[in-house]
Amino acid sequence: MVERHRREEAPQAPVDLDDKGRALELLLPGILAEFQPEIGATVNLVSVTVKSQDVPSVCRLVKEDPRLSFNFLMCLCVVDYEEHLQVVYHLYSTDMKHMMVLKANVSPEEPSLPSVTSLWTGADWYERESHDLFGVVFEGHPNMAPLLLYEGFEGFPGRRNYEMPEYKEW
Amino acid sequence: MVDLSTEGQLDTVQMMVNMGPQHPSTHGVFRMVLWVDGERIVDLEPHIGYLHRGSEKLCEGELYVQIVTLFDRMDYISNLNNEMIFCRAVERLMGLAVPERAEYIRVILCELNRVASHLLFCGTFGIDAGAMTPIMYAFRDREKIQSMFEAVTGARMMHNYIRIGGVKGDVPDDFSQRMGALLKVLRQGINETDKLLSFSEIFLARTKGIGVIDAETAIAYGMSGPSLRACGVPMDVRKDEPYSVYDRFDFGIPIGEKGDSWDRYYVRVEEMRQSMRIIEQALEQMPDGPTITPSRLVLRPPQGEVYVRGENPRGEIGVYLVSNGADKPYRVKVRPPSFCNLMAIKELLKDTYIADAVVILGSLDIVLGEVDR
Amino acid sequence: MSALETLLLVLAIFGVLTGLSVIVLSLIWLERKFLGRMQMRMGPMHVGPFGLLQPVADAVKLMAKEDLLSSLVDRVVYWVAPLAVFVPTFMIWVTIPVARDLVIRNLDMGLFYIIAFSVLSIVGLVTAGWASSNKYAVLGGFRAAAQLVSYEIPLILAVLGVAMLAQSMNLEEVVNSQSTVVYALVQPLGLVIFFIAGLAELGRTPFDIHPAESEVVGGPFVEYSGAHWAVFFLAEYINTFAIAALTVLLFLGGWLFPGISGDVSALGVLVFLVKTYLVILVVFWIRGTYPRLRIDQLMSLGWKVLVPLALVNVVITASYMFYGWSAWSLSLMSLAILGAAIWGLSKRMRTAPTPEYTVKLYVPAPEASNAG
């Protein structure tokens, strides 16, 4: 049985931001106003949800804005929420030492969004990995070949609805 | 006069050399396909995934307490650091306080594990450069650390000692004395290894100016840990965002200047000394008290998501944990430091020799268990 | 040649073959034990007393092993290659004396003969690399060719200096002419050049570039297994012994030792063996200490340092002979040039004073560390 990602009866974890997080929370709506972001918070970080096609422009903005200067892509991952796939970028600034989460939702049927490899070279393998495990296509990525899985692997094993193959004698 | 020059007249063909996954110096099952012109590397294509076990997917099917063992097996050289990061993620999500004594035990063991991991690096780096004695020196000392781990945790590797809310049990009664003796031996052993290898002319010739990467490129690749610090960027989570009790210790961050292989090597040697400083201070400050906050076996953290950062021997590790309130996490994503460091290999290996390729790969200190997960 | 002489010759050849095999076994044991002790290990200790029978066990294992053969190898060349390495290494022993008059054939052009034959083994290494149809083997084979050919020159030039001093190419006469003072004292520069070039010829640390395990996984020998691999191994150790023996004969006075009469052959052999094993221990010691050079560094060391130095050595030796200077002056000149070369090389390799070779310690300001 597939677990639901949201259980109504379970309590919510309290948000507990530090000073830098609170400063970012105030700063971000002004800077990102043109993209109509949804600004919230995870337990310890400010999170910004944008439309998937806006991701490169938002990323360029937060990377180049001197108040934010998110020059370090900490982590890129995909979370399968069944009704949508969420691509999560954890961004960090080596100068300001603050961190934020950028999220973009894509549809599980045709998941695709623009690549950010031109901004952070380090996104390269993360995007290939996400493509392997979740089937998210990153447009503009130089080389989308399988990274962790072998060539010709069928299905996307990271997704929650992936059926694990039965063990057989061979 | 006859023109004897052959420049431009000889046909040379690039050769494709497949290095790995069985090559002895790819540190595991890493494979790279090199296109070489004589000995010079023209182009390369790294391949990973030979050790992909789907750890992140497996985490979705295990109870929280069981996942600690999966983290042990990711970076199998620094198990305790990996256990700690997952436990911290769950504790942060649940708002669970950890007893002070447990924090100190964690810090001591993690720093000791850092020393062990860097010792292994120094030895294998020597092997990569062709010196066969340093690894014996390094293993002699690492062996003593492993015995210490065995005494405390009951296992030499895959300890499963750090638990959510604290540690499995208290340390042995004579822990302080044994650690004091161990540190003394370690300090001497590290100095010996250092003297044998670090400033040997041939070693300098092999590593100085080889595999240079500047700070900006390194940051763009997401490199972290000693590999980034060798470029002169003092980025260390223990200082930037002190977790556990790291803000109570006085220690420095060794940084290199040029970002070459030698700097990456020597930053680690210095880091071992700093780690031992931390351990000494922690031993002095260690309070008495309980070592674990009792919690239920089947944990159900509240709904929410959390990203915690920690400083592993290989660089910055991060765990992104999404919980839906159930007894199993909804999604666990690890930011593996080796994965990001290894990504820069293409940049580092351009226009080097095959012999340098081995040295540069060695200087990144990768663990394939963590790269592939 | 009478029947008796022929019989003696055959016996001598068998003697050399057997003797060398025993020496190789002893060298294998010695290397493992010595390296083990340097690395705080015990070395072999379970087979026989002190692990003495370990090399025998290894040899039996190698002989009993299956000979694996890749389907793509060039078979004829592949099988000939070990022989091409092995035969020259044995042939040079025809004229190497181990004590006064204890030699198979005392050739007048002995040194010339040895040099001519030792070059041949390169062919074996290159063919082995080529025939294996393995890219690592090819790389190793070409490395070997480049390395051995270029180090042959300083080696020969260093030998030339000795031949000039002794005014002979006969090894017995070379040794006999050292009865007052050994050439190591007269020509320290020549000794160092010969020894370094010899190490490179052997492919031993820090010049183990063609069999480098961490780079080309064994180089030319990567595809060989069992007895054929053992032949390469045997040749390598005989070569080690030969280079050490030549060092002893050319520079360290062979079987001569103050106070020991060289006329008693058994005593001479003992002195010779002790000296040779000491030289070999130095070779092992270097192996336990140094990392490996890179191929381009090796080539520049050979062509830019050793060849010029060897030429200088020949020139000063010739001047000494021509102008009739005293032996002391040659010795001092040689030492001075050697010292200058080592100083220059060390400066060149370090490129800067030591402070640059440390890592700085960054301690952030207190307020920065408390934030977050």
C-alpha cells in the first residue's frame, strides 16, 4: 500500500528559524515579487515555491543579487508527492552563510523543467540522478545519460509507485 | 637541406583507456573512460553507480531507528559521522533534546573517526603516489582507533552506536585514560607519517601544482570539506553553523593556498591535529549524566521537512528529511560530500598525465559507497 | 676445445643457473622481510623457520598456476617476450667474476659485452606490452622503452669513467686496479650516476614507472600469469643482483677487502656477496622510502641532469688522466660536482623555501563563530 504524504491526524512540526532565516523571510518577497513566489518555511529554513518554468530566472536572481548571493548549490533532490513531483533546491551562500530552499512542482506524467547547470556546474550529476530515479527531464542539460542506473533500465525506482521486481531464481 | 621535422606529418591516434571499475587506484568501483594522447589525458568520462544500492529508497521502508544502520553503510570510512547526521535530522524534526554527556561522546567519537578517515587517506594517497610505507604507518595508528571504537561501541565498523536522542550506552570507565594514551600515540604516529611523506622531494614534485582548482570553480561544483578548504575558502560547518557542542571548543580551520593536490593532502594532515585538540578539550569538559533521552522504539516525528548540515571528513554532508507523521520517513535525501567533490574530476583531470590522474583522484578522497549510495 | 673444457663449461653454466636461482629466492625473502621490518610488520613468518621457505612456496604456486591467455594476444610474440627478457639477464653472467679467477669466460671486452646484452631486455618488455593486447600493457611497454633507452646512456657513460681509470674493460682488471683505493672514493659522482641509472634500468622505486601498480597495473606483465609471469619476476631479481654486483665490481672493489687476501676464492666470494647484498639492501631501503616519479620528470632527470653530469664525469676523469693530477684532486672535484648537483636539484624540486609548504590555520573571529 502506498503511504499518503499527508496524514491529517499527525501534528505539524513547529517552525524554528534562526536570525538569518528570519532576515531572509523578510527580504525574499521583495526581491522575488515578479515571480509571485509562495514563501513559507520548513522546520529550519525559509522555503520559496515557484513555477517550474521560472526556476532558472529565480535562481539567476538569487545567485546574482548581492543581498542574497546564493552561489553554492547545496543539494538538489526530487520528492514524489504522487499528485506532483517536487524538485527541491537547497541553496547556500558562502559569503553570507545563509541558506534557503527553492521548490518547484512538476507533473508526474511529463515532468520537465529547465536545467540550472549553467548557473551551478555542480547541478550536473544531481540532475542526472534525478532523471534516473524520478524521470524528471532537465531541459538544456548537456548530457542526460543515466548516472546511477545502467543504460536501458526501465521505470523510475525513486518514485513511490515503482513496483519492486520480484526476486526470481535465475 | 632536408627537412627532418615530422611535426604535423605523423598521424597520432587517441587511445581510449578504460580505468576502473577494477583498477586498483580508483578507490572502489569508480570507472573513468580516458581518451589519451600518449600519456596525456585529452578527455574523460566518469561513470559511477556500480555500488548503487538505493539507500535513499530503502530508508523509506524502514523505521527511523533502523535507518541509522543504512547511514553506516554509506560512507563506510566515517560511520559515526554519518550516524550522527541522521540522528541530528530526526532530533531537529522532533525537537528532541540530547543529554550533554551524549553530545560530548558524539563529538569525541566523530572527531576520532575523522582522524581515522584522514589517516586512511594519507596512506592511500601515498600508495597512489607510489610510496608503499606510509599506508603501513597510517594503518598502525588507525588500527588503534578501531580498537578504541570496538571498546566503546562494540564494533570496528558499522557501529550503530549513535542513536536518536543520544548514544547507545555510556563509554567504558577508563575511557579518559585510554583516550589520553591513544592521543599521545596518535600524535607521534601522525608526525612520523608526516615526516616520511609530506616533504619528500619526489612527493612534492608529484603533487605540487597538480590538479589545481580555484575557489570559484570549486564552489560552482559544490565541492566542500578539505577539498574546498585547500583552495583557501574557510568553509566548515563546525564554525559556520556550530552544531552539537562544537561552539565550546577552540580550534582552527586549516586552509590551503593554491588548491592543488598537495594542499588537499596537507589540509587533512593539519585537520587531524585540530581534531585531536577538540578531543582533548572535550575530554576535559565532559560532564556526567545520562547518555540518552528515552524515546519510543517506533518514533513518529511530526509532519514537516528539515535539512541539517554536518561536517564529515570528506566534506559537508546534508540530510533532507521529509516526514508525514508516520513511523517511516516519507523521503530521505543525502547530500554526499564525495559525490560533489568527484563531480569536479572532469575539470581537474583535463590535460594532465595518467600518473597525475591517479594522484588527483586520490587527493579528492572519495568513498564510492557514499557517491553511489 | 677439449672434452674436459666443454664439460667444465657446461657444469659452470649449470652452477650459475642454480646459484642465481638460489640467490633470487633469497632476495625475494630478504626484500619481503626487510620491507616488512621497515613497515613495522613481521614479513613472511609461517612457511619454514623465519618464513625462509616462503619464496619456495611462492615458486611452487606460480608453477602450478593455470596459464591464462587472452583470446586476442599475438601468441608467438607473447610467448617469446619472457624469453627475450630472461636470456640477456643470464647471458651477462658469463663474464661477471664473483672472485679472483672465478668466472666462466674472462672476456677482455667484458664491460662492453655486459652493456650490449643488458640493452636487449628492453625488446622483451616492449614486445610483452605489445603482444598482450591490453592498453595498460602497451602503455607500460612504451614507458619501459622510453625509460630504459634513456637511462642506458648515463649508465654507459658512468661505466666509461671507470674503464678509463682502470684502462681496461676486463672486469677482473677493473677490480685488481682498485687494490689501493676503491673507485667509489675516486669517483663518487660516477658511483651515484651509475646507481641511479641502475635503479632506473631495474624499474625499481622511485623509477618503477613501467610496472607502476597504481597507474598501469603492472605494465607489460599485466596479462601474464603463472610460470611466464614467474620468468619476468626471476629476470627482475637477477637484474637487481646484477646491477648490485656491477656496482660492487666497478666502484666498491669487488672481492677485495683490507686485511683479507683475495687469493682464497671462498673468502673472496663471501666478501663479494656481503658487499652485493648490502648494495641490494640500499635498493630495498629506497623502495620503502620514496614515492614514484612521473614519466616526464624521469625523462628530464635523465636527459637534463644525469647525462650532462656523466659527461662532466668523463671529462674530469680524462683531464685527470691527461694532466696526471693526483687522485685526491679528482675525488674532490667529483664530490664538489655531486654536492652542487644535489643542492641544485633539491632547490629546483622545492622551488621555494619551506614556509610556503605549510597550510595556514584560519580561526574565525568570535562573533562570526557564535552566529547561527
